[in-house]
Amino acid sequence: MRVFYIDPFLKYDFGHYFEAALAIKDFFRNQKKLTQCLVGNVGISEKARKFIGAMVPFVRQTCFQDLENKGKSFAEDLVNLSKKFSFTEKDLLFIPAAYENQILGVAEFINHRKSQKKAVPKIALQFHQIYPPTKESDDVMKAEFRGGWEKRLEKAFSLIKNSQVSLWSTEAILLNQKLARLSQGKVGILPVPFIFPKKVSPQIPKHKITIGFIGDGRQEKGLSLFLRIIPALTERKANLNFVIQNLSPRGFSDHQENEFANLLKMAAGFKNVKIINGALSPERYNKLLCEIDIVVLPYNPQNYCQRASGILMQASIYQKPMIVSRGTWMEKAIMGKRASGLIFEYADSSSKTSENLLASLEVMVDNLGRYRQLAKSNSGYYRENCNSSQLIKTLIRHYEKK
């Protein structure tokens, strides 16, 4: 079997999608029965291409780019890939970052294959969210916005009723259930693969505790909430350092953007605050994660009730206790003992929400030894499941049963 890993987001030398591609490449190095081809974005950076090695830069649009394209660009990409590689029904095309354009593109590609009287290859699409990113991420709170996109996805799914096509989600159960309802079919669950050390060094107590916020700066991830409590937490606890990654802040209203800029400027004035602007290579990112004692994930439950977090999975593997918000997938991961940490409540006002976050952080700082031990005890699940072997074997088993 040939496995084609087709990722529209494989463009830069950082982030979860780049790390997942590295993990896939690493897995196939030791495979003899399976042949793998990595297909990325045509605009992949030279640095990323050099780092990842052999791959085919082919896909012209990222997952959420030009949502009014109706899948035409992706369909053309698949048709041209088929001409290049002569797809057969035995081949597996895995698209790890799919949305409406990928659904519609696959539907058009299947129709093209049938018109040419050619067999359809196996096609697996994985979805990470129901609603697309917008200029203001609070759009997800509007019923009209949610309903409109659910109808569009439902219509798109109705066009790919083919036994060779399989649909998959992350382990976010509400996401899985919503996709199953919209597609009126079975939706499987696939892990998110990472590269991580075989052994995690034990946590050594330090005089200073480092609290960190890492990942990209979408508004719904709550960095403004975290920045707001730094003065009070610093005043109450003298043994704290803060590390903040400021990566591509977006999704803000004009008011929120101005507030965020002021909060970031304020935080930068504290001697115990380190701000890292921009992206980190996987090596630097993992090194930073090792140095952090407490990971803060103050994500908005309106956005993250149906979305998983790769950062939580990685932090759990690295045995890091976390602060997460109630009503999110992250809360379910902690309650299910797949990670360790404390849960704080989002309130009606941002000031009250910040107070709740502050209170939870104080409790964790005062009891860090206990939460470190819990994090160590709960670190096994994602270590065992977030790997390429599990992902590929799950896909192959699915098609072998047919």
C-alpha cells in the first residue's frame, strides 16, 4: 500500500502540523510493507523543506484559505497528483487538516475518476474544528454564524457518500458527535502524532517557578486574561517567572486588539517576564516546554468545547501540570486523568474570569509538588497514543475491515 500524507498546512518549519509531518516521516523510515509520500503546500518555505527532506510541494491552498473556492483548487490538485502518481484503489490518501474545501474537492475528484472510468483510491479526511477562523473569533458565539456553517458542511458531506471515503476527528467527543450528525455517518477518532523524548527528565524543584503560555495568539486562547493577572500574582508570590510566546496574535475586535497591545506592553515591563515574539522550531519549543513548571491554557469554552489542544497533549507527555478553563475539551482530558491540573471558571465579565484564573494559579503554586506528582502519574495516555504508528495502523485497520 502507498500512503500519501497530503497536508495543506505543511508550509512552515514550526507548529503542530510541521511536527506531525516529521513524526510521520520518522515512522515510515522503518517501514518495509508501506510506501509513503509526503505532500505539502506549494508555498512551503525553503527552511521547512530542507528540514523535512523528501516531499512534494503541491497543494495550492491551506485548509481555510478562500472558503468561497468551493473545493475547485483542491480538486485540481488531487487530479494532477493522480496524473503524477497514477493512483489506484489500493492507495491511501490521508488529509490531516480538512474542512469544506477539502470535502468538496474530494467530491469533485471522485466524480472525475468515475467519468474517466478509473478506480477511486482510499481517502481519509481528519477534521479539527466545526467553524472556520474569522477576523473576530467571537463570531462563534453568534447562532447565525454557527448555523450557517453547519448547513454548509452538511451539504458538502452529502456529496461524498463513497465507501472509499472515511471521516475522522480528533479525540474531542463533541466535535466527533457534531461531525457524525452533519455527515449522517460514522466518524472515527485519530490521534495527533508528535515527536517527543523516549524519557522525560524528573522535575527538579527550583527556587523560581516558571509559569508559561505557549502556542499561537488567537484571541480565543485567552492570553489577555493571563497577562492581566501578572501584576497581582507577582505581588503575592515572589518566587515566580513568566514565559509568554507572542505568536501571530489575531481574532481580536479593535477594542480587544488595543487592550491586548497595552497588556503585552505592561507585562514586558516586569523583570520576571520573558516574552518570546514569533515562532519556535520544534527543538526550541520542546526545550521551552521542559523549562516551564506550569502551563496555562485559559481557552474560551465557547471555542474550545469542540476542539482539542495539541499543547495539552504535549504538556501531559512532558509531565506538566496545567490550568485550564471549565467547559472545554481540556477539562475533560483532566477529569479523565489523561492530564493533570486545575480548572477555573469563565465568568460573565473578563475581570471576574481573570480573578478565577488568578485564584487557581495561587493554589497550584502553593501545592506544586502535589500537582507535579499527579502530572507524572497521568502522563502515560498521550505518550502511548500520540504517535504515527497508532494513526496509520488505525487507518489501515479501518480499510482492511471493508
